Amino acid sequence: MTGVLVINADLGPLHRVSLRHAVRMLLRQVAVVHEAEPDRLIGVYPLPKVVRLVSYVVTRWRYTRGPSWSRPGVMVRDNRCCAYCGREADTIDHVLPRSRGGGNTWLNTVAACYACNQRKGDRTPSEARMPLRHKPVVPTWSLVGR
């Protein structure tokens, strides 16, 4: 893993940031070095592996509902793998086509390669005889919010 882990004041993990961002947090005094590389310095600060926020940040929103739907989020959730053939995906496909009332939701969209998306067209997977390799799910923050 690259970057510096940011933990909350209660020692709960939040996310990762670049080394540059971590140093800025130290300079602004919003974080302190919690764990560092031994015998390595950046200016007056030890080279951080983990920084801890000085003030607690409320993150309850992350646990109450999942992330909002987005095209990049669908690609991350599906590992850029086509839901129909398994090749690398470059488009988003609606399981129930938008022309039939399907919307942009986590449970109605999958990553698909261009060829499969064109072949399926304005049909459902069963009508096109193209079964899904995996069922779409609503992801968690830990999966999409990297």
C-alpha cells in the first residue's frame, strides 16, 4: 500500500493520503505523527506511516447508508470486469434498460465491455440470452471509497 494512513482521534482508520498531504496536515497542526519510519526525517518531522487527527471527525454518515451511485464506482465495484464475458470493461450497462424504466442504481448497473453492451442492446439479460456472471450489489464504503 502506498501513502500515509490517516486515523481519527479515537484511533479508527479513515483513509489514506499522499505523503505530501500528510506533511501539510502536520504543518497545519491538524494531525500528529502516530507511527513513523525509523531514522528517516522530512525536515523536522519523522517520515510518517500513520498520522492521527488532533480533533475527532464524526464519520457516522459512512455507516448509515452506502455511497451514492456513480459510473466510476460501478467500475471499481466490478473490478473493471465485464459482467457478461469477463473481459476488461469500458462501459456501464443497465440490467433493466433505461428505456424500460431502469435507472442509475447500484442494483441495475454493471460494468460491461463495448461488444457485450452493444450485443445486449435494449433487452434484459434473459431476453438477450446473456446471463450475468455476478449479481450487482450495493457496495460498502470500504470497497468504493478507497
